[in-house]
Amino acid sequence: MTAVDRWHASPARQASATADSGTGEVRVPLVLFQFDQLKGTAELVLTRLEAAELYTLLACMLGGTGRASAGRLA
């Protein structure tokens, strides 16, 4: 089994996030790294509510407040 505690994910640069109007899912393509070595790809799959909460949280953090209350994602 591979330990993933030192891995990180970044948005895939050549791919765009997609939204499914039928299910409400939002999919964000990611690339997975261990340090600077590419390990694979994955999709972050969120419900519409989770995506909205994450968007709000990131907007608050980027706006300089550094704090946000985004329910489950905080």
C-alpha cells in the first residue's frame, strides 16, 4: 500500500471543471503529486451545495479575511 500523506493535488491545467445539470455534480480534474513527481490523476466530485460552499470559502480566503464559515467544508 502506498502512503499518500505527503501527496498534494493541483487542478489539471489542460482540463476544465464540468457541471452536470441533471445530477448537480461538479467535477474538477486534478493531478496528484508526491513532492514534484507526478503520481496520477483524479477527479474531485462535489455536489452543487459542496461546490458553492467551497467557492465561498475560497473567495473569503482570497479576499484577505482568511476565515470563512462554509459548513461542512470549513
